[in-house]
Amino acid sequence: MRRTLVIALLFLTAIGSSCSPAANVVGVQSYGTVVGRVLDATTNRPIPQALVSVGSLFTATADPQGGFVLVGIPIGNQVVQVHAPGYTYTSEPVFVLQGRTANARYLRLVPTDMPVGEATLPPPATPSPSPGPSEEPTLAPSPATSTSPAASVSPAASVSPAASTMAAQKRR
């Protein structure tokens, strides 16, 4: 009986170890890093102490300049989430590569007390389109315009195309 029990235990141990995956395969995960900056969408100023997370296990708080670094993030598609008191929640997808740093760029939060539909500023890295020098119209004073200081326009004053269109419509 004892001999049968020993043989059965050896047999079960052999079966158990042969069914297990190779050593260091179970639970092995590759990691990367996620960086970015949290800004107020209306002023482009940093939001210090904003809570930044990927899932529920990986969290960080933004530094005084709004910057954050999340280390040890599993590779693949991830979603960076940002919360701060007095601001709406935002999230940004990122793709994390093994041993590399993924840049979530600017994560911009809108204040909760901001009226609906009010415009926000573009992120600092986003260049704003501006017309070239040849595209900017200039208004020269005409003889019919008033000579009062408030109404005079110098020849060097420039006006945006939208403003000149609106002025032309008002004159009609």
C-alpha cells in the first residue's frame, strides 16, 4: 500500500511538472514608460498634483510644471487617464513599446465652471496658422475717413481677412 502511494505521488508530481509552462514564462511581462504634461485647456498653464493613471495599478501625480512619468507600464495599447479637482476628466490612448518611452504629450483639462461652448486654447506645441506677409491686407486711410485719432488707421496697421470682410459688410 505504501509503495503504491509513493508511486502515485511520483506519478502526479511528474504529470504536474510536465503540464507547467517553462520557468520564467508565467507572469513575464515587458514594460515601458509613459510621460506627458497636464495643462489647463483655457490658459495652457500646468495643473500640478493632477492624478494621472494607466488602469488602476499605475498612478502618478503631476509635478509643479504639470509633468508626469509612469514607469513599468505593460507594453501595448494603454489609456492614460487624468483627474484633477475643479476640472473635467480626460483620457488619451498611447502605445507602449518594450523599454521605450511613450509620450502622451499634452493632456488638457477643461475647468468644470467653464460655460459650455466656450473656446479653449490650442496646446502649446500646436502651431497656430497665420497668413503670410503677402496675404495680410493693409488698410490705407481714405480721404473720406474721419481724421479723429479714434477713427484714423495708419497705413502700416494690418487687419485679419475676417475683420476686413466684416468691415466691408457693415459698409454695405
